Amino acid sequence: MEKNYLEKIIAESIKIGTIQTLKSLGLLPEVITISQAEKMYGKRLIKEWRDKAWIKFYPAKNKERGRYYVKRSEVETAASMLDIHNKVPDNIIQQLIQA
């Protein structure tokens, strides 16, 4: 059972690493608008993640595109954190941290 949880954590870590690599290579933009983030994950989750301080809204230099933007890496990390937390019970997370 614990092995399955560990596999899910590793899979999410690989996803985050892939996004970071694509961003570093210039194949994926780091900056996305709030509306793009909301289309990807929904308004409720973006608000929840901002309230939990998992993501930040940064002031945009180009006000025509929007007043604020978010970093893709923060949004993807928040999504992974949410996904892992939903799949892995807190007691298993604590056991994995202590191992």
C-alpha cells in the first residue's frame, strides 16, 4: 500500500521536473495570465491556492493583458500538492517524511 503512495509522489515530482525543464528550454512560458490559470484549474482552485499562499499574483507590466499574472511553476506545483494530498493520507505522508 505504501509503495503505491510513493509511486504517486514520484510521478507528481516527475511532472513538476518536466515542466521545469520545458520552461528552462523556452518551450513553455513561465508567465501565464490569471484567466489562463483559471481555465486550466478553475476559479475556485486558483482562489483556494492563493488563499493558502501556494501561489502568488504578481503585478503585470503590460496592463492590457491583465493586472496580474501567475507563474506556471507555482500553479503546477500547487496542482501536484493538491493531487498528492488527495491521494495520500496524512499519516502516510508523515511516515514517508520520517523514512
